[in-house]
Amino acid sequence: MSFILLHFSGGRFSICWPIKCFKIVTSLGADDFGKWEESEFAPEGKLIEALKAIDGVSLVETQTYTLMPM
């Protein structure tokens, strides 16, 4: 399996080509999470709708998790 992982300011995205999986990861400090959650994670909703509108996209989902350095 091959992965492409690209980093950008405030996040990253990865592509797993064999299974055609594309992931966008947004990261922010724990102190900022509550404010973003109150805004219903804007502009996440617009992005999700745009992704669902692409022909051939079969699944769009979200997940919240914690990233920590080791």
C-alpha cells in the first residue's frame, strides 16, 4: 500500500491510492477546540457538502481525535 502525506499550516492530508482514500486532518490547540466546536466546526459543513457532490465519491465522514507528540 502506498500513502502520500502532505503537511500544511494547521493540518495535513493523506492519500492512500490503492483504496482511493483521501483524508484531511485539521489540527489546533486544545484551548481553541471548544470555540470551533461551538461554531459547528465551520467551514467543515461546506467542505463535506462539496465533497459529497463529486461524482464517484461514495463516503464522506468525520472523526475527532487527539494528536500528541511522542
